[in-house]
Amino acid sequence: MDDTIATSRRIASRDTADLSSLGLAAAAAAIRHGDITSETYTTALLQRAGALAELNAFITIDETAVLAAARDADKARAAGAAAPLLGVPLGVKDSYLTKGLPTSLGLDGLAHFVPREDADAVRAIKDAGALVFGKNNLVEMSYGLTGHNARYGQVKNPHARDRVSGGSSSGSAASVAANIVPASLGGDTVGSIRVPASLCGVVGFKPTTGRWPRNGVAPISHTLDTTGVFARSVEDCALVDQVVTGEQAAEPPGRGYDVKGARLAYAPRQFLDLVDPEVEARFREVVRRLREAGAEIVEVDLGDDLGDDFGALTQTATWSIFFHETMGAISEFLRNHDIPTTFEAIYEGLKPELREVWKHVALPGGGGAISAEAYQTALAVSRPEIQRRLDRAFVAHGAQAILQPTTPCTAPLIEQQASFHIAGREVSHLTLANHTVSASSVGLPGISLPVGLSRGGLPIGLELDAPLGSDRALLHLARRIEGVLSAG
């Protein structure tokens, strides 16, 4: 923590415009030690949000309220308060209920809905002293991977305004990448944290499914939904994880973060089959550098003895669960939290292309609706088989994590987001989640790390998936890998 304090003091001594580059831990330390005030820091972030409004990263920012909260935090600090996130503003995906602040779920019909309660994760960060800076833009009902919202606008990639941000937690990723906020809460069902983290060049952490509270967050699938966080470093993700879960982690011995002794796996037949050549080259370069740094990396095959397609198995099972549970999950959420709408009204108000998707796969009787039998097969047969295959890497090969490119390509052009090319093949936007669905299918913790830029200046991500419940070990491992890669 001494390093983050020193960094915050150097930045605080310069122009306040530089404050926006502070990470979460550094900003919290600077406020806690009196190097800057929450009001000064919040004002700098508000100025940056205004300057970058064209990104469409936020649906709602109540400047008066967040500045008042910052002043209250400064008073609390002067009175001796020392909460871990005291006075630090965070973004919150607009699928999280926020008391007193509009929560749209990305829908036009809920533009003016103001909840009377906070989602559990929002309450946790507030209890730790954090401020809700604003509500991040998202795909309608979190149902999409590119960041397009018909009512609130396309979220643009901070690295290239003509590129998508990824989704569905689009504004959360973009606002962290653009230094508008140091961290933001998001949600991930099949990749909605890790995909935009990869495309925007930030760290995106999806905990073990169910480890973070989901109460008060608009759902898609009770089996797959996971809340999580974006930040610009693994340390900052770990800090939010500790705040939300209360799970303390012993500080590892020493200050170094090498990867000597780490045992990692990768599955080229499964995760390098349909990948942009530049993304594959960067991934192989990362594997080489980790080996040179002392990590043991083993090649595995997640297929069975007959050589079947692991990708097809995970895709079919995960999307079957996703689509089958949508209507029931949303309807229950609306009832339980007194949301002033119905599933039917939401359906009728969707943008035409999304309404067609729901009509086909999410409504009973749709041409692509998942039968009860197919759904039960996905839960009772496919998921255990997927877990068995992954356990071969974790148990039989002793791997602490499985590595793969987070997304098979860099951010597509906004004008081509529905259909684009990877390695010469035309694909749909669903392909962006090809590599993230495996962790989602069985609830594994996963994290996406930025590992550099393409020749065109677009971020490339590295995903690490780890065994169920090994979240703190994954965060520590990711921090070690981050340290090795940032040193080169």
C-alpha cells in the first residue's frame, strides 16, 4: 500500500485534471491520508465525464447529489472515519437498483423509475464509504454483447470511437477505460463483464457464480448470472471483491509478483480455432513470456476421447439455460422488487431486433424456444460433463488456471457489429462470447487482463479461468501475471 500512497501524493501535487488517472486503491489512500479531498477528486471526475460525454458511458449522473456525498465523506474523514473506500466514486451498471437514483435496466419505459432500495452489492460499497458516481449505460435488459442501446445510445470504445465497447456492461467498461471512474460494478451471464473488459482494455473480474450477492440486480438467468467489477488493475478488483464479500486475504510474502511455480493450462484446439491472427499471436507471445518468467504451462485438450467439440457442448448448454430462464427470472425480479412494469410490457418496448430474438427463443412457443427436456439435459447432463472436462485441467494436470484470449478478435466497427469477420470467416456478435461461455456454463471465476494493443491500437485481453471458489487465489495469480507482463 505504500506504493499506492506515494503514487497518489505525486499525482495530487499536480493539476487536478491528473486526478482522474488514479486507480481505486490509490484514490482511497489519498483521501484517507488527507492528500486530496473527496470533493476535489469527484469534481475532477465530473469534469472528465462531461468532456467525454460522447462515449455514452452513463445514463444518469446526479452531479449535485454526488458532490454533496463527497462533502459528507470529507466531513466523515475529518471526524475520524476510515472506511476502505471512503469518498471514492464508483460507477454502477444501470441494472443494479440504487435507492433514490433512477434505474432504467436500459429500457425507455423505466427511464424515470427510482427504486426505494439498493442492490446488496451497492449497499456493500456504500457501507465501505464509496459514492455512486452514476449509472452506467448498458444493453437493454443486459441482452447483448456489443454495447448498443436504442434509447440511451451506442456506448463507444474509448480507444476508437468508431468501435464497439462490448456488452452488456458496456458503459461500466468504457467509463473505467476512459478514466471517468476508477472502478464500476457490472454483471456477467455469458461474458458481459469479460467481453467489454477485453475490448476496452481494462481488468474485468467475474467471481464464482453466487459468491457475490445478486439481490437487487436485474437478472437474465438465475443459474448463470454473476455480479462483478471492472477496474484498471487486479489490485483494485481485489479490493472491491474484499469489500463486497468481506473475505479477507492474507498478503503474500514479499513485494514481488513473479510467476515462478505457477502451473497454467491452455487448450489451443478449443480456444485458438477461430481467432484473429493478431490476437492469436499476442496470446502465444504472452504464453512464451510467462514460460520464460518461470511459469509451467501445459497444453490440454478439453475434447473427449472421440474428439468431440467442447465449444459446441458449452455453447449449446449455456445458451439453452440462458434463453429458457429469461422470462421466469425477469418476471420474478419485477414482482419481488415492485418494479412498475411487466415482462410483457418490456417485451413490447424492446428494439425490433431484440424483440425478434425474445420472440424466437425466450417466449414459450417461439420457434427456437428451449423445451423443458432440453433445459433439464443442459443442467443435469451437459453441465456435469463440462465440469468433468475442466477438472481434467485443474485436477489431473494440476493447473491453477486455464488461459485463453478473452475475445477472439478486437473490437468490431460499430457499423458492422451485427456481422463481421474473424480470420476470414463471417460471424455474428455472439462469437464475442465464444471463450467466456465455458466459465459461465459451470460458474467458474474468471478474469480478463489487458495484454497490449493491436497494430491498430485496439486492446487485446487474456482470460484466466480458475476452479470453483478459488477467487482470491485467482486474483493473486492474476496480479502476479499482470506484474510480469507489465514489466516487459
